Amino acid sequence: MSQTALYPWLASAEARTGTYNGIETSLSFGSPANELAALRSGCGVFSLAWRGRINVTGKDRVRWLHNMVTNNVRDLPVNRGNYNFVLNAQGRILGDMYIYNRGESLVLETDAGQVETLINAMKRFIIMDKVELAAAEGLTALGVCGPKAEAVLATAGIDAAGMEPLEVRDVGVDAVAATLVRGPEQKPGWFELWLDPSQAQNLWSKLIHAGAQPAGAEALEMWRVLRGIPNYGQDIRDRDLPQETEQMQALNFTKGCYIGQEIVERIRSRGQVHRKFAGFIFGDKVRAESIPATGKYESGGRALAEITSTARVPVPGSEKRIDLGLGYVRREALTAGPKIDLNGVAATVVDLPFKDLPFEDLPFEI
């Protein structure tokens, strides 16, 4: 287990630490509910050291990578990015990443646990191409998120004004160089700062002084589930097909050939897949015992649904919690309506992201 995320100043007495995405980090700074509230209505700051980066260089890098992934790399403007899958020949997902055009290189940003696997898988397809892949060393990342994030960044001396989703900007903070990245449309109010780890504590302190609230991994996980954002290895696996994941922003249907493209196009031409990634609201009322285990569920001996992530989310202004999940549901299971039974636990299937709390349109009262 890596400890690169656990800076001594994050492991202070006020922080409860543990493992998240294979990295030891701060789970909470006292109240996950308050930290989630900051991410949703104010501004939270957090470590992102479970994310990693791969540098792709060489004169053939754009053409080669364009032919490897599911989205359009060839036409990416400088300092812009997009979301991608890497597939095998059967169209199954080997990994996911954001790809950024940095001019002299392409930067692949992904979970740290995927870096080595993706490098090894993709290197096998470098034949006569002038391409080099290497894990980006010497960088860490801090995140800020919330409707007040841009204002907090400005107070800290970081100009994020006018940035488009997945835009990259080089910034300086008290003579410290950093890379500012705005998150995708699926992550509203999300910014990342990539910088030298030795400068991370100073920037953390500056962001706190500017009005950000420290947020731990437990609040980030609740925020992720609420936004319906899948994690590779948890919600997306190497047995899943791209269209099953509902992450259509990763697919470009006009770019031409790439590994697995034939399967993706065949699914598109036939109309749909048999299951889809969705949200689940568990229970017929808010109660502590309504959250089911992750895994597959059947009905009458046939596959019904698979739960891949769960979260017990606090209801604002209340001591109550609501149990939510992410996962896959068979489309035919919804022909009679959105309610399904998961081994005695009632579940309502909804499109993602979940509506903002307090979920006024729930089929039951909170």
C-alpha cells in the first residue's frame, strides 16, 4: 500500500487516516457530513495523491495514441483534454484516463493503480512508432471543489476565470509553478493543482486561509456516488463494454479505427446493450439497515442487477441518512417501472447523477 498521499501535515491529530483507492490518506477531518456540505455548497480542499500521470512523448505520439483509445486525440487543442477508454480487441475496458495535449507531450491522468498496468498494456502496441511512455514522477495533486472554488482560488492568487471543462493552465503561486486543471462537465466546480510535493503543504495552507475547508476521502466518496462517477476497478472492470457504462463522453464514433472499435460500432448500430450503469436508492424509507452488499443479484434465476458502490449520505439539516448505490441493471428489469427487489431490499433505479439533496422527488418521505 502506498503512503505517498499521507503527508505528515495531513496525518495531524485532527485527521482520521486510512486507505482509499489503495493509498493511505486522510479519511476525515472531523465530520464527513460537514466536509460533504463544503464540497456541495462551499469549497473543499483535498489530496488527490491516488491519481497518477503518464507522459507520452515522441514524434508519433499523437497518431499512435489516437489509434489506441476511444476518443479523438488527433484534434485535441493544446492545453485541452478529453476522457478515454483503452479497450482490448473484444471491446472490453482495460482502463480509463483523461488525456491532455500539452504541446510537446500528451499527459494521461488516471488512478495511480492503473499507471503501470496501462503502460505495460499499451507498450505492446509500439512497433515502429517513435513513442515513449513513462510514469510522471515528482508531482502530486491537490483538488478543490464546490460552487465557491473559483473564488477561493482567486483569493489564493490562482486565476481560474473563464476556464472550460478539461482545460489546463500553467499558474504561479508565490513563485511556485503549478498546473491548474478544470474538471469535466460531470464534475462541476472541480479543479486540480499538479505541483511538486515539497510545495503542497504551503499551497494547502494558502487554500485553507482563502476559505476552503479540508475534506477527507469519505466525503469525496459520497460526492462521487452522488455525481454518479464510476471508479475503474470498482464500477468499471475489464469485463464491461463501453456503452454499458453510460460514459458516452469517452466515445467518438467518427474518428476511425482503434483497438476494440469494431465491437463499439457493432453495439451502436444494433441500438443498445442489455444492461446499463445507473443509480440506486435503497429502501422504502430512510433507515440504517437498508443498504445492501455489493455484488450481483438475481430474480427467478436470471441476472437482475449488480451493485458496485454504496454510500450512506447525510440528509442536510437532519440526523438521517439515505442509502445510495451505483451499479448495473438489466434493461428488461425496468419494463414494469423503476422499483426492483434486491433479496428483500427495495431499490429504486434512477438516472445519474442523483438529484440534489434533500431529494424532493423521492418515491418516499425522508
